[in-house]
Amino acid sequence: MVGVIDMSRDAFENLVAEALDTIPPELTALMRNVVIVVEDDAPEPGLLGLYQGVPLTERGDWYAGVLPDHISIYRNETLQICDSPEDVVEEVRITVVHEIAHHFGIDDDRLHQLGY
């Protein structure tokens, strides 16, 4: 692929970890039963991240003994749309915040209003 940023999986995972470190501690303390992973390939073209689970706002008394919510950050799709390593850093940060917001029950319309 011509023009795609070359970045190792380890380096990309470090960017995801750094993006997570920018989330205010008072918010990360509220995150429950969620795992965040880096995957190389997205299930569909153009998808940079995906939240699968039950948002905190929809959990009730029935919510027990369920598998963790799953946030995927897709390395190859992200690298494909970026023009520089600095773009990758920013896109990873935006994607991580976007998917975590879904965990908190914030929908895409509101996220786009907020610039994510």
C-alpha cells in the first residue's frame, strides 16, 4: 500500500495507551467491565474503532455475569487514513475518546456535535 504510514503494532498500542492516559481519572474510575484492544484489521473499510456492549446508562439490576464490553481500535484503517505520525497520534486519541464515550452512553450524533 503506497502512502500508508508504517508503524509497528507495539508502537500503535503505545499510542492507544497514551490516549487512555489523557482520559480524566474521574471518568476512568467510572468505567466498568470493559476491555480495550488493538486489532489490525477492521470488519469493514473505514472503521477506525468499534464499541460493542451495554453502555453504562443502559445497565440495570439485570446486569450481572455478562462478558465485558469490547472496544476495538483498528490499526491498519487508522494508518491508512493518516498522512503523518502526528496525524496517527491525533486520530488514535479521537477514536479512543469516541469509543469510550459510547461506553458512557453518548451516541454518534452528540459525539459529532462535540467534534469526535
